[in-house]
Amino acid sequence: MSTVSSGNLSSPRNDNTPVGISYLAKGEYFALLKQGVAAWNELRKKSIEAGSDLKKIDLRGVDLSRGDLRGADLSRVDLSRADLSRADLSRADLSWANLGQANLRRADLSRADLRGADLRGADLSWVDLSWANLEGADLEGANFHKADLVWANFRGANLLRAIIYGVSFHRVNLFKTIMPDGKIHD
């Protein structure tokens, strides 16, 4: 597992703050993530709000496969080359996140916010992107084999050289999207 960096974050707790799951400092979530997905998922079972604010952190190459990240704020997070296969990222905020070359195979990204996200070369095969917002996302070279894209919003996204095979494309918004052949959909 790769290292997880919290950058220059300070703990918001002081001596008068009660200790418990809902009061874990942001930096302590990084230590828990280093312990692995089992410890992380155990925390989330106790409190779904725990670990919901992880924005602007560096999780490059981290193994979060089968991780419970439902509704988490992962905006502007670096998850490039991370393993998020079979992870539950439903309703997560991944806006402007770096997911370049990430493994998202069979992940649940239903209703996720991926506006402006970098997903170049990501493996999105068998992923659930139903009702997801991918407006302005860069998906160049991404693999969408057998993905569920029902009601997804790809407005202004870049799908150049993306592999789109056997997908569910019902009610998808492709306005001003750069298609795999380089043409802009109008």
C-alpha cells in the first residue's frame, strides 16, 4: 500500500473536545486509511459521518478496494493510480479530483459528483455511473466496458479515445461532449 499524505493539516481538537468517532481529526483519518480498508469500513459502520471530509488530500496509489466512501467529500483529492475497485463511492463528491489511471472496476459511483475530474486512462469497466455528474470531466482513454451510464451527465466532457463497449446509454447528456472519434456531440 502506498503512503497517504495529509499535507500540512492541523488537528481541530483541543483538550475540551470529547473523544469519539465523530470527533476524529482529519489527520487521524489518514492513519486509519493506512491501516487498510477493513479498519476504515469498521469506522464507517459505526458512524456514516466519520471520514466524510477528506478533501484536498493525497491518496495516490492507495488500495481502497471495497472501501466504504459513500457520500464522502473527496473533492480535489489525488487518487491517481489508486485501487478503488468495488468501492462504494455513491453520492461522493469527487469534483476536480485526480483519478487518472485509477482502478474503479465494479465501483459504485451512482449519483457521484465528478465535475471537472481527471479520469484519463481510468478503468471504469462494470462501474455504476447512473445519475452521476461528469460535466467537464477529462475521460480521455478511459475504459467504460459494460458500464451503467443511465441518466449520467457528460456535458462538455472529453471522451477522446475512450473505450465505450456494451454500456447502458439511456438518457445520457452528451451535449458538447468530445466523443471517442474526436467529434463534438451537439
